Amino acid sequence: MSSNAGTTGDPSSGRSSTRDTRPLLGRDMWYGFSFLLPADFPVVDNRLVIASWKQSDVEGSPLIGQRFRGGRHSVTVRPPGSDGSGKGYRLPDIRLGRGADMMYHVRYSFGDDGCIEVWMDGVRVVSYKGPTASASGAKRFYNKVGLYRDRWKESMTMYVDNYTLGGRFESVDPSTFDRRP
């Protein structure tokens, strides 16, 4: 991670996450990470965000939100100016107690050349084309990985490994990081 990345914690939301803000307008960015929800992870029917991407100085829901609610794993894409929560995409099920590899390709753009692609365990599961940035926001974007939720009695733990940013698929693919020669 770069020097402007850090770990943030918010006791009221139960969140501890990483945040890295970069000037990315007009650029393609690739993100990869592995995550594991333990076998005893509480499955609740309430807002739970695993990872999110936002544009600085733009209020509201994230541009991209990876979610786990009531056992349903999904990604929401909320393009600038969209009403409501945007478009939801169903992701493959999370297998509690087993790790999963996620990769995101995002081209930050005001126009139709913007894109969001998502891979889970090496299989592309989301492909979105269209605006991914608001002209009213800053040209900086950030990604957070970590449990973001409302305050609940249940404690929750998520393990994250191999978090990487890069310029292409191969440079962020978490499945390649633990290979032994």
C-alpha cells in the first residue's frame, strides 16, 4: 500500500478497514484480495458491507458495494446520478469457513467508457459499462475492505489477505500469491 493508506476503525459501526485515496479519474485500476468468513460467522438479515469503492466528495452510498445480507452475497453498482441503490448483481455464495478470492477492475470515468468488472475465485461474475464518476466530486477515489455494519450484539470477524492494487489482472490475482515453487 502507498504511504497515504491507513487503517481506520469506527467502534460505533464495528468497522476496521483499510483506506487508500488516489487520483484515478480516467485510469484503469485493478484490486485484488482474499477474504474468509469463519464457519461460525453470524448470518443476519441486516446491512453488511464487505468492501466498497467511493469517490471523494460524493455523499451517499458507495459506487461499488460488496455485500452479504441474510446469506445473500452481492455487488451493488450505483452510478453517479442514479436513483436509489443502483443495480444489484448476485455473486456466488460465500462458503463460511473457506476463503474466496476477489478481483475488481474499475475504469473511473464520467462517460460510457467507464467499467466495473468483478471476478470471484477466477470467474468473471459482473460486467458493467457506463459512468463510474461524478463531475461534482473530486478526482480521487478510495477502496475500503472490512466489515461495515450497523451496531449489533453479534461480534463478527472477517480475515483479509493478499490485498493488492495494480495495473492489470495478473498483478492483483490473489490465487497466485501463495504458490510455492
